[in-house]
Amino acid sequence: MATADVVRKPVEEPSLRRSVTPWGSFSWGYSDVGADIFVGLGLVLGAAAGASNVAFLFAGIVYVCIGLAYTELAAAYPVAGGGQYFVFRGLGDIFGFIAGWAVLLDFTIDIVLFAWSCIDYLSKLVPILSFVDHPWVHFIVVFAVIAGLALLNIIGVRESSAFNEFVSGLDVVSETLILFFGFLFAFQPQLLIHTMTFAWPTTFNLMNGVSLAIISFVGLESISQAAQETQRPASVIPRTSISLILTILIFALAYSNLALGMQPWHAIPPDAHGHAQPLWKYLGNENNNGAAVAVLASYVPYFGTLAAYYVPVLGAILLLISSNSGVFGSSRIAYAMSGTQLLPSIFQRVSKRYRTPVVSIMTFCGFAIVELIFASLPSLSPAVRYTYRHLFRGEDGITFLGDLYAFGAAASYSFVFIALIALRLNDSQSPRRFKMPFNIPFTFKGNRVEFPVVAVIGFFGIVSILVFTMITHEIGRVAGPLWILFGLIGYLVYRKRKRLPVFKSQPHDWRKAQINILQEAGELEMMDEYLVNVKRIDATKRAAAAETIR
Amino acid sequence: MRNLVRSEGYARARLVTGALFACLGAAVIVRTFGATGLSAQAIPALVLGLAMILLGGFRFRDYVMAKRSRP
């Protein structure tokens, strides 16, 4: 192959400017994943009660494995697209489509769930926005937020990188202060053990809690998104990703332990029956589970007086950024999938006036609106509530969104682990500046490769979470697979009509693609290393072929 | 923002917060261990403490690397 020609060939396609700093890369990931705990904490406390910290620990271990996998893949293949691209490259077209379609489900849920939770947080300061007391107002405002974000994305307005970095920085400082004050002045290990002993959930509820806890760790696509726009990503991404993974893990574990073992600064209101209730129960009830971090912060000694006023606003801003990243991310992934003929070309249609992928934005915001209606219906209409109670164990709106979010994440992450193993075996020539730890070296098809043990652990972890989701979520077990099935049917029809291979992959020149990727990323040393590896492997193959002929 | 991130003051601030995280992690481990001993229920709190210490370690490493790379 004339690799030298490929290197010399100028890049014709317009590409994203690589101007993201290490802090920018961290804050990009943080504003996506960091917001998840604002939603996840209340849901998990409501489901897993005294074992919420165990649920977060289990999901957190799986998340660390996923984070390491994304770090390795994003540093080796620094292109936007994340899990969808890795699976597409490692496992072929149809699996690339399934992974991308699952990611698209997550992005559409992301739009609704975070817009919903954003209004929940604001309702702590503006009570008329409360979902429990004023469901119609809540519905209309969330609808308006989604419509507004769609409009802003069509016009082409995004929050600036500097604003993102500022909000992320402010939130890291704020969450750290909440934890410091909480652990220093109110955390009681005896109370933690007491809660864990006397409020330990049933196995079913624990599985439910674990499947919801994974939503606190969703959004790692942003790591690869940042890789596309970071200079020298192979060295920057591993550094920022490890820090991001640890920070998010600490916040999730710390909040859950604090909620179970904290002595509140002031009295907690009694429940509906007039009985005293512990803090974790108060945080997990329907009134507070959408804004649990703000409520928890208000009960932290000293600092809580101030936190009660600004945490709802800060949380709402972070959640709004996350919701916007859902609109932006879904349109960008659909655009990319359309470019590789996994989705119809209509998703690449760009508005003449604003030069944005208007069809993609409208389509996935439309899906988000449908999900919003489905999640809000039980509260808006008593007749529907009755139906939901019988069909879906009376799940509330935010739990329904959490169900689907967990399903989409678990499905796409499962494929990412398999893709990582496949790429380790079939693309050993691509240099990897970061590798997941604990590897077993062996020879595969004449090449020395390393088998990633952590990927196998992570795969079984995420598959178990997928199974927990299917067992415990009445809606998730139906709506999630239906989404995949609906997408697959569309994919098969589209590929057949276009006379493209349906179950097989189209031919791809991955070598040319990899050289272009590394050249665009400014990773010239890696590109040289890649070319040397390619030549060595080709020489080995030629020698083996000559030996066979002889 | 970019100048702030590149400044030595920022690296020092991260080092200080890293040290605070490490101290808090150590306090969580000592207090939990003191209250319950080595029980299964103490594991999530102990993991939290270890993760905090690890984060402190990473920030210290980043600070040393940043200091070395400066002329």
C-alpha cells in the first residue's frame, strides 16, 4: 500500500480546531459525567436505601473499567464518535450501528432527563416548578427547555468552552466544600453502619439500585469528543481521563456514604404520616429525588446555609449544559453514522442558512419530546396513572427515564469492551500510549498482542448491570430492546435499498484512516511508529506466504 | 482561563486540594475503622478513603511533573 502517498495527501475535509487544553479536556468530561450524580443520587437512595453506597461502589468499579477502556481507545483513535466509532472499527458495520443506536437512545434520554432534573433543582428555589405539586407547569417548562435547546442548536449557538470550564471549576470547588464540611462536621461511621444494617434492601431493590447507579457514570463519550479537539491527545487524554475518573468516583462514593451516615444540621420534616424519617429516606422520596444533591447540601453544617441557595442554581446550570450536550451529541453522532452509511443520508442534511445538521437535531429532539410525554403522563392524567400502576409497577417519570438511560449505557458499553479486545487482537500495529493495566501477552496470527484482563472484568460487570436493568425495570426491559429492534429494522431496510451489505461490513481502508487521524492529531511520532509497525507486519506476512508456497 | 491553568499558582492550588483530599481520605479510613473494625459494611467507606488518597497522590505527581517541565 502506498502509505507515503497517504501521508502527503492534504486533508480536504473541514475538521474541528484542536484548541482544547488539558483543563478544557477535563472540564468537558466533567460537565457531562459530573452532572450525573445530581440525578443519580436521589434515584439510587430511593431504590437501594441502606445499600446505596454498595450500589455506587459496584457501578463505580465497572465505571473505572469503562473509563480505562475509553481512555485507551480515545488515545489510540482520537476521533469524535466515541463508543460508536470504536465498535464500528473493531466489530464492523452492524455492531457499529447497534452501539451507535444505543448511544443515540442515551443522548435522547440525556436531553429529557437533564432538562427534567434542571427544573427539579430550580424548583427548590421556585416552588411553582415542583413536579409533584404542579406537574403541568413542570411539563411545560421542561418542554420549553428542550424546544429552546433544539432551536439554539439549529441556529448554531453553543455554550462557550470558557463558560463550560468556569462552571465545571465552580462545581468541583462547590462539591469539594460540601464533602469537606459534611465529612468533617456531620459524618458518623456508626450511623453509616447502623443504616446499612437496618435499612439493607431486598436483592431485587439492590439490583435496581445498581442499575440506576450506573447512570451516575454515563457520558464518557465526551472523552473521545475531547480527544478529537485536543492537541497531542495521546499524552493529554490519559492524564485528564484518570483524574476525571477518580474525581467522579470519589464524588459518587462520598455522596452516597455521606447521605447514609450524616447527622443532619437541622431537623428533617416528618413523612406524610407524621413519622420522623432519616436523611437518606428524605432524599430518596418523590419530592426530593430529582434534586437530592441540593437537599443534602442544605443539611451540611455551617456551609449548608449558603449551599441551600446556590447549589440548586449551580446544579441547574450544570444539568442544562448536560442536556445541551445531549442535543449536540445526538446530532453529531447521527451525522457521523450517516457519513459511514449506517444511517440514511438525510441525517447529514445541513441547514443552508445556519450550516447545522437540522434534520438530526429535529429528529432526536422529537424523540426526546416523546419520551418526556411518556414520562410525564402518569402525573398529568389519573387514568394513565392507573394504567402505569398496573403495567409498570407505578414507576414515576424520572425513574422511567433512568431505566432507559441505564439500558442504553449498559448496551453500548458492553460492545465497547468487546471492540477493545477485538482491536487489541486485530489492530496491534496502532501504537497505544495508554493501555489498561493487567494484560496477558501472547501470539495471535503471528503478531505479539496483549489480552486485556480488565476489559473482561468490565464486560462481565456491565453485562450484569444490563441483566439487572432487564430484571428490575418494567419499562426499560420493554422499551430498551424495542428501541434497538426498531433501529435494526430501519438499518436492514436502508442497507438493502442502497444495495449495501446488510449483515457484513463494507470494505474500509483503516490504515489510511489511521494515518489521517494521527496526522490531524499532530501525533507524528505515533504516525511514524504506526508506519514502521505496518511495514513490519506486512513483511512478516509476505515471508510467511513465501514459506507456504515453498 | 488558559493562562490561569498554566500558572504555577494553579498547580499549587491543585496540590493543596489534593493534599486535603488525601487527609480527608485518611480521616474517613481511620474513623470508619475505629468505629467498626474491618467489617464488610465498612468496605464502601474504606474504598472512598483510598480513592481520596489516590487522587491526592495523582495531584502530587501532576505537580511534580509540571514543575519539572518548567524551565
